[in-house]
Amino acid sequence: MTRQPTQISAEQRLQALRPDETLSTPLYLQLARSLETAIHAGHWRAEEALPSERHLSEYLGLSRVTARKALEVLLEQGLVHRIQGSGTFITPRLEQPLSRLSSFSEMLRLKGFTPSSTWLEREISLPTHEEVLRLGLSPTEKVVRMKRLRKADGVVMAIEQSSLPARLLGDPATVGDSLYAHLDAIGRPVVRALQHVQAVNASAEEAALVGIRPGTAMLLMTRIGYLEDNTAIELTDTYCRNDYYDFVAELRR
């Protein structure tokens, strides 16, 4: 999602896609692989439209069926998505390092994107059993629960559900796009966190919110954030579209 488009002409981009008819590999697979290579090389930027089936078939001398099947391969891989009446567009992907503690908003701004949120829920309530255990609360200590859609340049990337001790956060209506920026502002910055990532299947509700089919694989990122004195201040579950996210870890020996 951060790669800048390589500066080559539209004609050069198309020429590089031309299949070799002397090979035994089906033409649609050759075209799909060439498109995949071009996307990863940055020949098209995130949310840029790919050439249409008609354009591909006419320029490359292929059938419309071949061009359509090649684009369907990219759709299945999550590299592109279709917008009815507009065309096929490159799916943005967000690389998130697992070794760095940062908020969603901080991460997006570093990558050159504009973060935004659509609030779904903000409430103060008694804690659930999980919130009591993970945040170290008493059963009668109230928590703030916040649920929202997280977006990059207007594209829904994830569903975020956060729980925080009410005594540490205060009025949830005062929280803006960045929870971490708010916590910094009130003198309670998160200095470390434990994070767990697992694969889950989208429920009907989750699928509807992010625009995928029920049962589609998602990445669930669960984070517990701590203050300097080791007080747990944040329990956040983030359900990420797996076609938009890459989690990156640097390993050393």
C-alpha cells in the first residue's frame, strides 16, 4: 500500500503484459501473473483502475473471456476489487510492523494516507468477564466501550472495538480519530502493549460492515496497552480485512 507507482508509460505497462502463445501455460494465467507482477512493482497505485477487459483484449489480441478470467484470478487473490459501473481497481494494502507500537492513525499518516473513522458505538457500562480479567478491574468498575470503522483514504480497512477503564479515560465523546493521541493529551500515554494476531471468519454483521462475504477470512488483532506504571488501560480487538493488511516482522539472530 505504500509503494509508489513506477514511472512508465501506459503503453509500456500494457506491453509488459503480453502473453507468450508458444508456452503451454494458459494465456489467462500468464496475463494474471503479469498483472500481479506489475501491481507488486507499483505500475498501478492503490485505488487506480486497471485496464478494462475490452481494453486488455483489444490491445493484447486476446479474447474477452481470457481477459475476464485473468482479472477474476486477481479478484480471488484480493489484489483488486470491482466497483459496479466503474471498473476494476487496485486494492490498497497496509503493511503493519509487529515490532512497533503505534496507533492506526499514526501508522497511516506515516504511510502517506489520511485516517478517518465512522463511530458505531460509544458507551459506559459495567465490565464483561473478559474485561475484568484483561484490564485488571473489579466487577463493579465501569468501562468505556467504543466501536468504529477504521478507514484509509475513505476505504474501510477494519472494525475496531476498544474497552478502557472509565476512571482513566473519562467522557468517550471527547475521543477523536486517534485514541492514542487522546491518551497522550490527557497524560496517560500507552508505552507498551501485548498483541496477538489470529485468523477468524467474518460474521454476517462484520462482513456487512466491511463489505465482504460472511465467512470470509479476517485477521483479528487483540491488543492490551499499558501505562508506564504497568496499569492496563486499553483492550482493543481489531478485525482487519485480510486483503488489505500485511503484518511484517523483522527477525534477527
